[in-house]
Amino acid sequence: MLYLIDYENVVNEGLTGYEFLTSEDVVYIFYSECTRNIRKQISLKLFHPSMKIYLYKLRTARKNALDFYIATKLGVLIEKYQITKAAIVTKDQGFHSLVDFWEHVSEVKCKIILEKSISECILKSGNNDDQYRQVKYQMMPIPLENAYNEYERQKELEGKVRLMLAGTEFEEDCPKVIDIFTHTQNRKSLYLSSLKQFGRERGVRLYANIRNIER
């Protein structure tokens, strides 16, 4: 999907959900001298060679100047590439006029999504694809008690694994073994995952150590 980021308006918080972007997405970031920094954690993923990112810096500060930049670029992109859906990441309510124009007035129609973060734009897009499902799952509300109970269960399991592997050749591999437990549901899958992760011989020896651990 096409994203136009009103970075002066939303800054780093507007990039929430950046980790869900793929090489299929195209991102245009509009910023000014006042908002020229980005968190290192975000930049490492966002400015990866596989991504399509474009920067537009405001040349002269004027009232609503970046809004005009965004509106102009959006029009160029829609007309040039016949885009049917685009997202503007902003908290500025003035962009609703663009929604009115492209969805109801213009001969060329384009659905415009207005949300304050990338993740919210993905959810509002309604695209029934892996990206949408991942974001929906990650943002799904769950009871705080359930989350805490799972945390306690994982701590207990980690303690059992470390105790069982203490003094064995796998003592330093506890994090990997705990991860295997996290992604398996029964002894068969535990056995197969042990072999896959550690090779046949070591995997068999590992499984002999952990097969009786109660989840």
C-alpha cells in the first residue's frame, strides 16, 4: 500500500507498525527542520535496502506548507499510477478534504485512509492479507490477568528446563530449548523440533533429557 507520512505532525509515534511494512509497500515521509530526527530502532528496519522509502523535506516554513506538499504528491501518484487506495498518516483533520475529493468529487476514484499510525492504517485498509492479520493479532486486546498467567507459566517452564539441563551438554542452550517448548504442543513435535534444531544425534540426546518435563 502507499503511505504518506505527515512526520511533522505524528513524528516517531506515527511510525508505530513500521515492522509490518513489506517490500510491497511504498512510503513517502514529509518532514521539516523541526522534525529531522528518527529513533535508531525504527530507522534500521524502515531504511532497509528492500524497502521503498522517499523523503521530502520542507524547503520554506509556511502555514500548512507540508500539507500542500502531501496533497500535491498524492495527486501526482494517483494520476500517474492509477492508485485505488492510499494512506495518510496524520492527526490533522484538514486532510478529510482530500478524502472528499478523491472518493466523491474526482473522476478518478481513490480510497484515502486517514489514521495516526501505520498500524492503524493497515487495520483500516481491511486488506485480508498476512500483513493485516499480523497487525490485527498483535493489537488484539486480551485480559491483563491472562497475559500475566502466561508469563508465570513461561517462568515456571523455564525453571524446569534449566534444572533438567543443569550439568549436561545442553546447559548453555536453555534459551533455544525453551523456544522449542514454546512452539511445540506435544512430545512428537518436541522430538522433531529437537532434531531439526540440534541435528539427529544431539537432538535425540536432548529429547531424552526434556521429554518428561511437564508443561
